[in-house]
Amino acid sequence: MKSNLISIFDQKRLHSKTQKFHLIQYNVQNNKLFVKRDDLIHAEVSGNKWRKLKWNMLSARQNKCTLINTFGGAYSNHLLATASLGNELNIKTRGKVRGDELSIDSNPLLRRCADLNMELVFLTRKDYKEVKDFNGLDYSEQYIWNIPEGGANREGIKGCAEIMQETENDYDYVVVAQGTTTTSLGVFSSLNEKTKLIVVPVLKGFDSIKEMKSLASYCEMSIDDSRIIVLNQFHFGGYAKTNQTLNLFINEFNKMGSFKIEPTYTGKVLYALNDFIHTNDLVNQKILFIHTGGLSQY
């Protein structure tokens, strides 16, 4: 069964391709820009969500778990991804949702999770905070595999490490959005030693290096932060916050670009990358932007 699941995951990730792109009129210094199109992997489990769930799903099956339990907020694409993939693979899922004032019909995303056969349990914010980092095998009521909020565990990092295995690894810079640091840690672990990683946190006041080291330590990894560049001034007010400047940038890119971006993650990354190129007068650099998905109809 495990080999069959690996085959399913490997077939899907073939949809992700690397292609050249332009920042319209912004990149005039002959830098070579590429995008890794993880947004093409799956309609509801796109980008880094697919990567972070792959080895969690495989570990759940390997340990004969009958339920996958995970955590998220009212608009969590991670919850949706887990529900969708569990439904597709016939694996039972349960989502612990932050906010006991919510219900299955509070928004279309939660409704969709329920329609995909995910059991939803609504917790107070206090109770949610105490359990959101539960990880791995749990025998308490049955064979349960816990996935922490956002897929932030060793299995999630392992899946994200595979991104660079599918493209050239001779870039000067690789740039990615940052939420839980799972994706950035996975990517960093598999980079060419001459490549620098640029991370763009989408949370206001987020200490990227501290959080990366914390998760790395938990997963028994080590990181050399001298090769990590943090652009922490492009959150535009915080998670899912935006303003007219960012919206205009995104709208212009989406009219002219070969792929779409959105304001929560990918729009902020490309805005930050554009600023970084000009601020540092980069010339003739090879740069990879990892498109982590995030385009949701919900």
C-alpha cells in the first residue's frame, strides 16, 4: 500500500514545472528569473500543502493509523488540503478548529472540509493553543497520526526538501514565502551550498531565524543562518492583510504574467523580490521563486 501511495504522490508532483518568468518592466538588470510551479500540483492540495502532507500520509499508513488528526484556523488551507487528500486516499480525517464560536457552516472552506468527510471539532482559543503542536503517533483512542498546525513537523520538512530535487540546483538565490518555516527549512536543507535562501514572512513581528532554529532543533536538524536572508518588512500589516500598493502590484502582474499570484503569500514574495533586486542592484543573477500555491476559491 505504501508503494502505491508513493506512486500517487510522485505522479502528481510531475505537474510542478520550472519555467522562466519576468517581473514585467521591473527586472531590467538581466537577472534570470525562474518559478517552480507547485501551484499546479493539485486543485485543493496545491503547493507546499501537498509537499507537507506527503510523508505524513505515508507515515500514517505505515503505522496502520485509522485517523489523521490536524489543526487550523477558520480559513486554513491546511485543513482543506488534509480533508481533500484524505478523501481522495480514503483516509479518515479530523480537523481541530481554532474558535468555539465557529460551525461547519461558518464559511465555505469549513463547509467544503465537512463535505470532504472531515470531522470538525471546534475548540476555544486557549484549548487550541495547548494541542495545535501535537505530532506523530497517538494510541489514546485509536491509531491516530497527528499533524501539527500547518504541517510543521519532520515529515513536512522532508516533503518540502524534495522541491529542489525536481529542478536545477545552481541558483544564486531561492525565494519563498514563510509561515510556519516548514517549507523554508525543507528547501534550505537541500540547497546547493553556494545558494542563499530568501524568506518573506507573512506574519507581522515574526522572528524567522528564531522560529526556523526552533523547528529545526525539534526535528534534530541544524541550520547555517548566514545563508538565509530575511525580508521581514513585506507583511503589509500581518497575515492576510494587504493595501492598495500590494493590490496594484498583484493586479498588474496577473494581467501580464504567465501565472497568478495572490495577496496572502505569493504576491508579498514577488513584491519583496522586486524590491530586493533593485535595492541590492542585482545583475546577472539566477533566481528561483517557489510558488507555494495559496490560490483558493474559498
